[in-house]
Amino acid sequence: MKLKHIAFCVAALMPAMGAGAAQAQEEIIFGISAATGSLQEQTASEFARRVNEKLDGKAVVKVFDSSQLGKDKDMLQKIKLGTMHLTLPSSTMPDIAAEYAIFDLPFLVADREHLKKIDETLFKDVLVPAAEAQGYRPLAIWENGFRQITNNERPINTPEDLSGLKIRTPNSSWRVAMFKEYGANPTPMGFSEVFVALQTGVIDGQENPLTNIAAGKLNEVQEYLSLSGHVYSPAYPTVGLAAFEKLDPEIQTVLAETAQEVAGWARETGASKDDDLLKQLEESGMKVNKADRAAFVEASKPLYEKFATEVENGQAMIDQVLSLADGS
């Protein structure tokens, strides 16, 4: 979509929000940074389809992917100001509220069933209130996925193999701390910049779920794919609290309920596509290896200590999440 039309759509939101009443075909602008074809984009599009069907002309959700409306931090500011309605942050959420760094603890989330239990407990009771205190409301936990490492130098089997490599991370202080612990030279940048940075050698590698690696065509500029699964990173469909509460109550309800409905769809879709994506990336020429999980777990212990000491009730959060994995 042309930039002039995007600017018009965003500008048109201001009077509609200020009036505090829904109008026919009110536009709900949903901006995301993930690329077309990624699981995040597919989930946002599925959400838009369901919402639009339910609202039946009262309002329409329009999705703008690939950072068309700005980087994650820009879009978080826009939803707070009310110049757009929804965005889908992932690894940037700990900068809004430190509690979200629970998902930056390596190997904490065992699988998608474990995440579902976290969603049903910790999300509602801890994470939502923490974001609301900063003027935001996440509506659900969607999937970004289990993150893997790619680079152009060598297979990554242990943290020592990362020594000295320039690895792109999201703009997350916790992810930077993680890769420093592993011996890498972490280089934060927006996802939209990663392909060119890899292509030109500004960075050596990056870490992302398979869906983002494939959708971003990073296999075209990366030789090695190391299956580390070091972090499960969710994505959070998020609204600015003040702007959201100015929407018609029916629209608020439909957005919130549909975001929760789509969470299960996202997990199921992510699980069903992992094997196909791995095969696709391997067939494209990437050299695949499985990293030494035990070595990475050992190197990750300082991050748990950091969370327990720096985040209020941090150790209690860790204990709660681990207990959910045990089924207790």
C-alpha cells in the first residue's frame, strides 16, 4: 500500500477516536513489524478476518505489516497517543514492564502446552496489570515462536561458538544481556533492517523463530542454522489503554474476545508448520545442526539470577512458571 494512503488512514483515526463513538466503517489500524507470510502476520490477518466478520460493517480492522507504520517502539508510542489502535510487540515488551522479561529467560517455556498454562494464569494476574500501569493493555498472548540462531561463520553447538560474532537481537536489554553471557557481540536493530545488515556483513548472524527466518528470506544471506530453541517469544496484540476505552463498547468487546480466540489458533498453526519450515530452509541450502542444550542451559544461569534480583517478585514468578511445567 502506498505511503500516502497509509498516512491518510492513520490521520483519519484522530477525529473518530476523539468523538468517542463508533462510526460506520470505522477503521481499526493494526500495525506490526513482522514480514508478510510470518506467523505473526498470518495471525494478525486471521484476527482481522474474524473481527470484521463479527462487526459486519460497524468497523473494519486493517493490518499493515513489515514495519510500514514504524518500528515496534514507534508503534507502541502511536497506540498510546491514539494515532493507531493495535500493534504486536514481542521482545520489546520488557521495556514497557520488566515482568515481561520472564519470557527472556532461556529454556523456561517447555512447549506450547506449557505456554497455554502460563497464559491462563500469569498473563491475566501479573502481566496485564503491569502493562496497564504504563498505559497499555495486551489483549492476549499470541505466538512468535521458539528462537533459533543463524550465522555465516560456523555451526553454533555451544555458547563458545558465538564468541566474537556480531549477532542481531531485538531492541531488548534482556536479549542483549543473554547474548553477552553467551560470548557474542549483540547488536540490537529492528527486524526490517536485518536482511540488508546480513547481506552487507554489518552483522554475522541473528536469532529468530523459523517462521521469521523464512518470511524474511534470511536463508538467502545466512549459511548456518543452529537449532538452539533458546527462548520462546510470544507476541502480544496490544492497545493503548486510553484510546481503546474511547472505542464503542461493542468494538472493545469484539477485539478483546477475538484476540483470545486467535491465541489457540496461533499456537496450533505454529506447531503444525515447524517441521515444514525447517525442511524448506534446509532445502534452500542452509546447513542445519542441533545445539548442545545442556551447555546453553548452564551458561544461562546468570540470567535467572538477574531476573530474580532485578524484577519485583522475580523469583516467585520463576517458581510459578516452573511449577506449571511440572503440572503441579
